Amino acid sequence: MTHLTSALDDTVHQRVRLGILAVLSESQRADFGYLKEVLELTAGNLSQHLGILEDAGHIQIAKTF
């Protein structure tokens, strides 16, 4: 018998990435500074997690200046 958690997707169900997706589920769009503040992450840490989610096709990143 396999455990119920064996079906979880590690890409999504990691604490920080799940937080990112939870914020985006409410707003559809959020800027980097807002995510960094609300999730209490460093810029580098947030950037890594966003890259993983983008590579997996869960989010789309738009860079503007």
C-alpha cells in the first residue's frame, strides 16, 4: 500500500512554491517585490523558486523595467 503523500508533486507541494501559487491563485499576477515581502524570502531564494515553477509550466514570468 502506498502512502497518500506519494502522489504529491514535489514541484508544487514544497512550502515556498505552494505559497507562491497560493498568492497567485488569488490575484493571477504579482510583482517580485510583493512576493518577496509577503512570503518573507530573500531575492535569490524567491528567484530560484520562481524559476522552478516556470520551468515546470506552472507560472509565466514577465520581466519589465
